[in-house]
Amino acid sequence: MAVVDNLEALLARGQDNALVRYGLGGEYLKLKQYDKATEHLRKAVEHDPKYSAAWKLLGKALAEAGRKEEAIKAYEDGIKVAEEKGDKQAAKEMAVFLKRLQK
């Protein structure tokens, strides 16, 4: 919980950015608090729409929460972003997760 507390403290002090939100999203995902995870990861991609790792984690959080359609959309958006950036590895990983969801 210490990591979450530290990141929440940064947010409370006004340090709201993609990296802080990504960190919080990842930590809440580990804690299986999917609503909080998706909330922070959505904010991360709002701050930085080209943050492919955040898109990938958002897709995962939504999938784990059972929000399949939203997860599919997040992966599709994330793949587009990753391909535009030339982030081939992230695009490939998201494509695999997307295929699993579409079965």
C-alpha cells in the first residue's frame, strides 16, 4: 500500500500527470481494485494520448473488471497509438490480448 499512498500524496500535492496516473493504475490493478485502476489509467491516457503502455494497462484493467467491450476499445485505440509511434512490441502485445477478448 505504501506505493499507492506515495502516489496518492503526489496527486494531492497537485502533481497530476500521465506517469503518476499510470503508476496508480498499475498499483490498483495489482490490488484488484479495478474501478480505481481504470479511473487512473483513463486519466493517464487523457494526459498523454500517445502513452502506449498506459493504453495496454487500461485494456487489461477493463478486461479483468469484466468490461469486455470497453477493453476491446482500449486495446484498439492503444494499438493505433503504438503503431503510429513505432512501438511495435506494445502493438503486438495488445493485438494478442485483443484477439483473446474477441474469441
